[in-house]
Amino acid sequence: MFEEVYKGEFNGIAVGRVKRNQDFTKGLGFYHNEYQMQYIFDGERYFFYQGTCYRMMPGTITIIDKSKIAKTNIIGGSHHDRLLIELKESVIAPMCSMFGIDVGKFFSEHHGVYQVGEDDYFQELIGNIEKLTSGKKDAMTEGRIKLEIMKIFLDQERLKKRKLGKLNEAGVKPHIEKQKKVHQVADYIAENYEKIGSVSELADQFYMSKAYLCRIFREVTNFTISEYINLYRIVASKQYLMDEDMSMAEIANRLGYDSLTYFERVFKKQMKVSPLQYRKSMTKVR
């Protein structure tokens, strides 16, 4: 079963509620690799981070840092009914800075699961977001949605008090073992993205078949291995592109790409502009 209850986008903030009775690798949201908040109405999911499992159950809100999202796209649970909020940094960061909040620091420090089901403040907040997203829209809807979301940032002390501890892993051992393997591979990719050869070589290094590694990596992260490697390479490339003395061919080679053309294609797919266009836009800013 898959039921999309409602879904809406509000200039850099996407909100949607879905009910599922099984895991899907298909993405629901508007954005990719952005900050997320997930609230569970019913059912359960398992949140895996740094070798530890946390249970997402009714009444929990999960804060997900976009720099860690590739390792924490959650699987598990027989069914779930959840609210997903996705936040583009370019939109939410200026809003937070008005109140002296560093959005990157907030998500880094609060990455985790919080039980807010018995807190009237958070329950009213979630209810308001639901009504605004599913109801009739007007000129004020976007502002009201953003105001409700900002309340989460503004009451960090209330949030901290409700952080959950790790789950007893005995009941979810198959999920845990799978995620630990993927976590190890993901950490290796993060440290060695520029020198990884083929997926077959990567699988051999971790004593797995290529087919099995590709399957579990996609199940856990929602990325293919190639997509995940490219995420790290493109992040690094943006730093290299700031150095005008480095040629495109040199950057592509340093990132581990055999072909300049392939690097340019991957970069444009991810960033919507070519590497040269990105370099020009960034050097104009300086």
C-alpha cells in the first residue's frame, strides 16, 4: 500500500504526508540531499547513525542533517504514516540567521530522534503544519508554514530534553547488520572517493558480491554506489573550481574521473550548470 495524503511546496520548503506498509527506495520529496524533518503518526521506522540504531515511533520527530542524509535514509518497520519536511539551505539559512541561528550547526548538533508526542507545543506545531499544507492555500499560507517550522529552531532546549537513546538492537538485527555493512562502505567512499576504481573492486575489498553490495547500498541509502561517489566528488570539485589556476582536465583527473566529458556531464546533472559556468559565477562573487 502507498497513499500520498497530501504534498506541497512553498518556495524551498516541501511538506508531504504518506502512508506505506512496506519499504520503498523511490524518493517521495521534491529535493535531494537537503535538510529533513520526519514526524511519525503511526507505525515505525529505524534510524541508523554511527553504528547505532534508533527507533522512530509514533510521536517522534527526526532531525536529519543533509551532510549525513545519505547514511540515514531510514528502512525497516512493517508500516508507517509519516510527515516529511524538506528544507533547502538557501531558503532556511537566511530565515534562521535573522534569529542568530546557524542552520548548519543546528542540524549537525540535533541530528537524531526526539519523542515529542506528549508535548503540547510540538503537537500544536505539527497540527498547524498539517492544516496549512492540506487545506486551502492563500497568500499567507507560505509565510505561516515557514513560521511554524521556525518554531522548531527557536525552542532548541525543549527539543534537547526529548532526545531518544539508542534502541535495543536484538529485535532488528537483520536491519542493523545490513546497515552496518553499508555504513562501512559509505565511510570508505567518503575517505577515498577520488581513487575508487570500479564497483567490482569495491565489492571485493569488502568481501561481497557486486550484486549484493549494489542492492543493499541502494536499499539503505537510496543512492546507487556511483551516485554516492559522485556526491563526494562534486562537493570537492566546487572547492577546486575556486582555484582559477586549475584546469578542468586537472580537476577531473584529481577527482578520479577518466574523462573530462564525463566529469562535466555529472557536474551539470547535479548542479544544473556546467563546471565552467559555476566557476564564472563564483569568481564574480569574490
